[in-house]
Amino acid sequence: MTPPEPTASPADFSLLILGGTSEAYQLAADLHGRADTGLRVISSLAGRTAQPRLPAGESRVGGFGGVAGLTAYLRAEHIDAVIDATHPFAGQMRWNAADACAAAGVPLLRLERPAWRAAPGDHWLEIDNWDEAVAHLAASAPATRRVLLALGRQELAPFAPLDHCHFVIRSVDAPDPQPPFAHAELVLARGPFSLADERELLLSHAIDTIVCKNSGGGATDAKLAAARELGVRVLMRRRPPQPDSPSVASVAAAMQWVAARAGK
């Protein structure tokens, strides 16, 4: 593989943010104001939405081509450090980042938003995969379930055979193709959503079950607060294993790590 050509002259310190989360956007914005200090910040987005919101400063959209492609990119762009601020369920990207940084000798920090924890009044059932969620929903047949699928448009297919369920699918972009649900409606919306928004969604669609991932952080927990208020059951998917790399839980801590590395 031919390494990509550098897109900018080397800075005093070049940082790559693997982003897409609200924390990644905040980190890019906070660091953007320090560009005059010789700090170059590049944000990378996976490009899973048709019109992604671009962060402050320099950015790129799309994959790297696996571990080899990311390793080549780190070397070609003279990257001095990487912050992995991807979604906790980004899957292979997190492992690719760990392997590529190790291969290129580039320090890696994971910006890991804290996981949600059940509170008094919550009705959670924690699961490890979507097959478990499907099995629990199937057990309720023939009683109709009204289910909010808040899990991303690429992971809907396992639920399509559940003919006794009426699904409400909330997504930034429409699924293409949409799985053959017997009963489903699509709500196109981009968060974050307020507690009032989430309460209205659950009430207007008479939702009795939410299926979601334990994304953590504060960007989507209004949904869980509304579910608690209304007694809505939640099938919560646990986070998958993460690479054994250093991590912090806040943007402020990530900023301190960058400052220590860059000497700024």
C-alpha cells in the first residue's frame, strides 16, 4: 500500500482525534483555539451519516483501510498522538487504533464516556447482544409490544421477524434498505434530545419498551430519565470489551494529556 501524501506541512505537534461523539466535537473545538501555538488537530469521522456534522478545524471523513491504512496515515501525516473518542460501540475501529498506534509508535489515549448505571425506578434488562433482545421480545408474543429501537440504522435486521411488535425507529438517516418489518414507523431526528422531547416521543407512540446501547455520557440519558418516569422497560446492551490502552473520562482530562504531550 502506498502511504497517503501529507495534506499539510508538519506542525510542532500533530494530534489525530478519532471522533463522532459529542466529546470529540467538544475536544476539537477546545483545541481549535490553540492552533497558533503550533498544535495541529485533525478530526476523523467514519462517515456513516449522509451529511455528517463537521467538527471545528481540520477534518477528514471515511475509513483508513484497516490497521495497515491507519498506520500508513499516522506516519505520512507525522501524527504525534492519537485520541480515540469514538463511540463505545465503534467496534473494530477501537482495536484498529490500538494496533496501528502500537505499530507506528504513536501514543494513544481513549476518551471513554462513563457508562450509564441503573437508578432506583429503572426497569432495565441488560443484554450482551441483539439476539438476547429478540428472544426477550419474542417471549411476549402474542401480546403486542410497542418498541423504540434506538440503536442505529445498521443494526435493525435482527428485529424484523418479530411480527407482534410495532417498532418506532429513530435515526439520523433512513435505513437503506429498511428491513422488512411488519409494523414500523421511522422518526428522522438528530440528537441531543431534551427530557421533554423524549417524554413526548414515548407518550405519543405509546412506547412500552426501549432497545438501546449503553452509550453512556450525557448526550442521550434524557431517554432513560423519561423511561424511568413513565415505567418503560429498557433492554440495555452492555458495552463490548475495549482495548487495554490508557483512558480518561472527560474532555478536560484529555486536554491535560495533550498539553503534557505537546508541551503546551
